Amino acid sequence: MPRANEGKQKSKGAPLPIVLILQKFLKTYEKHCAQSQTSVCPAIKSDLKSSIDSDQVLRKFMLVRPDDSPPRILPVSLEPLLMTIQDEHYTLAKDICIWGLQLSNPEIARLALLLELKGHTTCLFTTLEIIDCKMDLWSLERLGKALRFSSLHSLVLDYCKFGNEELESIFSGLENNQRLQGLSLRYCGLGPQSGLRLGSVISQSAICELFLDGNYLECSGALALLRPIAGFAETQGKDQPAPGSPDAGNPPQRLQAKQRGSSTMNQITKSSEAVTVKTTSGKKKRKKGIKKKIEGLMETGPWLVKLHLADNGIDGKGREGENGLLEFIQTLTCLIKYSAYLREIDLGNNVLGEMAAANILEALRARKTGKLPVLKITVTPQISSDTFSSIWKNSKKSNTMRKKKKKVSSWTSVSVRSSHQGVLCGAWALGADGTISCRFCI
């Protein structure tokens, strides 16, 4: 009899099936929407039902404003979703994405509290995306304070327009942040004056992926951003002894551990994989050590792995003229030559010119001579075909591209943006004879 009672107690304490959890979540969400006189988000409802039908855990919440909603329909709100997450103690979601909403102060306050609940709840969001949303200064200041105590690995604020005060509110939460590894501020209206502040933030945080496409940094802003990063890379590169093997230029173990733990990182070096496979004794201890590093704090510093500066007005036409472009290129090539961390740079839709492109090519060759990891770089091909072809050959090629090159004898696609006859065009290709042409114009 005692054994039977124990079996009943265990069955009572067994976790609920995910279908029941999601059904209850949907019911509570609809109740909160009705009480707050807001509409149920169609995307949330659709994702919940899809997860219920497939008996799968819902990891990402997508709160999206319907495009064609009539004016009389109640608006979609963030607050009912956050209240449901708290009421249902839903601990399985890691990503939350908010698109195209006017976010009120109470909504941001509740979101900030949820982000700050580290240690009090197991619902730890690792990715926050707030895209094309409107927030006032108070909301941004509150969000900036929450960033200091959150467990976020990735923050995306694309298409949110920021002034100087608003930017400072966000940057204040990023300084000395030892958890956040990915930051995206695409098309946010950042001007040249933002470059200096961004450089300072990157130098004092664990951010290693930075996406700034579609802003107005120009040469001066981009230079201010790169100067401390390039200076650090040059110091590190000159202090280290000359590498004796192709794998010697790989980033230190600290960064590789970070790459394994980050949801935004996908560039893992082959040498680190080989070490993990070959190590048989003490394998469990090694994994535990990495796990502790991932869950704990990362060392701050300019560890940039990805840098996207496409469409930022980086050319010789700004206030600084050709001298500004020259100084920027000198700093950029210094970063390319010496950074063992850097894996990817996007400079598309910036008119750099032939001389700047030649300097980039020279830096790529110096990087190869120094046996540092191969760098994937994107440039707008408004340069000579020989220089562009050489840059492309010296930049990283994916395995899929190599396979296509074997199968297709006449053309191999090149992943670049270009301007052809005044129209944005992505049809540039490298021919079998080494020439570059537009496939749609031949």
C-alpha cells in the first residue's frame, strides 16, 4: 500500500504535456486581452495553435501589428502577453519580437520588470527584438536600466528612430554589459556623432556582433567607431609572436566559448571543433567549464567578430572629403591586418573608390600572410573588375558556394550588392574566365 501511494504522488507531480500548457496559455492570453480591451495578436494566436497541433514547444513570441486592421478594431498590446507569461509561469520562451507598435510607458515598465527578474524566475529571455516601434524618452531610459540586469544575448532595435538623448538612454545600459553579444541598430537615423559613443560602448562591453546598416555615420562616425577597436587589434597583433600554423590566428578560447553559447553567433572555427573531438579524457569537465563561462559573465573588450556598415554614406563626399575617407580606410585596413577575432565585414553601398579598394585588398593579403582566419568582406563593385575579383577571391567563401562552383561551369553567384544603371542590383556574377558582369544585362 505505501508503494501505491508513492506512485500516485509521483504521477500527481509529473509535468503537464506541452499541449495542455499551451492551451491554457492561449486561454489566459485571450482573457487578458478581453480585460484590457485590446485585440488578440493574430501572429501569437497562430503560433500557439501551430505549436499545439504539432505538439512542439513555442520558443519565440512574435507580437506584430496587423497591416490591414480597420480603425475600429481594438489595437494589439504588449501588456496582455507579458501578463500571461507571468501568470502561467511560462519558462520555455527565449525570444520575444515586437513589430510596428506604439509602446506605452506601462508596457515598457512591465517588460523591463520581466527582463530584470533574473534570479527570481526561470523565464530568461535571451533575445529581444523591438523593430519599427515608437517609444518616448522615459520608456527608453527604463529599458536602458533593465538591460544592465537582463540575461539578453541579442538586442535588435532596427527601424526605431533615435535622437541623441534616446541613444544615450540605450547606451547607458550597454556600458560594461558582460552578457549582451549582439547589437543591431539598422536604419535608426544614427549620425556621425554616434560613432564615438558606439566605439566607447563596444570597448567596454562583450558585444561582438554589430549591425549598423542604413545609417548616416559617414567617414567621421565610422572612423570614431573603429579607432579604439583597430588600436586594440594592432596592439594585440604586434605583441603576439608570429604564428607557426594556419590555425594559430584563431581567437582565444574565451571568444570560442562565447560563440558556442550565443544565439546570434554561428562562426565556429574548425580548430576549436577538432580540440573538442580529440579530447577524450576529461571531456565532461571541459564541457562543464564552457557551460559555466556561457552562463556567467564575459570579459569586456573590443572583440568584434561581425561588423556591418552597409549604406552609411562612407565615401569622399562628406564634410571631411577625400582626407576623411583616407583616414577611415587606414584604420579599417589596420583592423583587417591585425584582428584575430574579426570574421565578417559588410561595406556594401558605400562608394569607397579604387584606391580604397586596393588598400583593402592589400590588407586581406597581409592577413593571409599573417595566417589569421579568412575574413568575409562585402564591397560595392563600383571598382575595377580585377580589384573586385581579387577581393572576392581573398574573402571567405561558403561551402555551398564551392559546391556550386564545381557543378556550374559557366557562372558562380557572388553575394554582393551593386548599382547598375542607377538601380540597385544584386545580379553580379563571376564568370568562368574570371570576368565580372551583370547576368541580367548581358
